[in-house]
Amino acid sequence: ACMNTDRIEKIGLEPLKNMLKKLGGWPVLEGDNWDEDSFTWIDTVYKFRENGSSTDYLIDFSVVTDSKNSSWRVIDIDQASLGMSREYLINGMEDDDVISYFNYMVNVAVILGADRARAEKELKESLLFEISLAEASQARENRRNATRLYNPMMIKDLSAVADIVPWLEYINKVLTPDLLQVDETERVIVNEPGYLKNLTKILPQTSKRV
């Protein structure tokens, strides 16, 4: 009842568009003006964290209760939280649900001002990338064994699993100085080392626009 609907209608989509620009811009909206040279996915994760958004799109990061010592909290690193369930995505772009997801992506981009033809082309590439992440991930039925998911190591050892991430910097940026900062001897739990190894292969082959 206290919502200023007239104000909301007047400003429309501008706050969302401004936030997207603040986060580095969405290539499908920016078109040829998008600055590919200054983009890195790691810096984008940092911007997402600074602005209160999720950082789990490529690597899921959380602080959880240690399953083998309930008096301890521990950093947990896992496979990505995808926009659609892995079980759908692995069916590919011929699947009806995946097609609906793709159409939703395109429609959102068009509502925000993208050219439909560009949106269909570029977001198809984005969806294929997300499908590759799904294929690099483990199925739900393979994640029921808590022992298999419990892979403790120190931060300094993470580079042996995935050397494309500056792990100490990454973890401290996601934690933020206000919350906590750790050193390279901090113990972490890696749920899916295989996913991180797969990610190391996928990212260098992927266009920055995706």
C-alpha cells in the first residue's frame, strides 16, 4: 500500500540497465560498444560480490558447517549453480524446457533493448556454454555420497586442481574484508575437484562475450 507505483512506472527498467552497466555491461545490449579487452570473468565475480549479487555462476562458494566436525565452519567450493537444472540442460537445445529457457533469455534481452537477431545468436552461444558447464558437472545421483564430496585441502593447494583462479585473492574478495580474510593455509572443502578441472579446460575456449 505504501509503494509508489507511479514512480516505479516512470523509472521503468533504468535501474536494472544502470546496474548491468555498473557490472561491466551485458554484451548483447552493448553490441559492438562492449569493451572486451577490459573484461575478465574474475573481475566480474568481484563486481557481483561488491554489489550484493550471487557469485556462484561458475564456482559455487559458501561457508558451511564442517560435516566431520560440527563445531567448525569451513569454506566450501562446489560446481556452479546454473540458471536451469543440470538434468534439463544436458538434454540440449532440442529439449522443450531448454527451448523455453532460451526463449525467456532472448525475450528478457529484447525487453531491455537488445536487437532480437543479435540476442538469438549471442544467447544461443551463452546457453551452449551453460550446457557445457552442466555436462562438466556431476549428476544429482552421484552427489549423495558425502565422503566423495569431502575433499579437504589448503587454499595453497587449489592451484593444483584449477590454476586459472588466483585462489587466495578470489576467496578473500568473495569473503570481503568486512566479513573475514584468510591466508593460504586456510582449510577448504572441495566437493567436485573434477568440475574445477573441467572448468579449467572450458573457460579458455569460451568467448568473453558469452
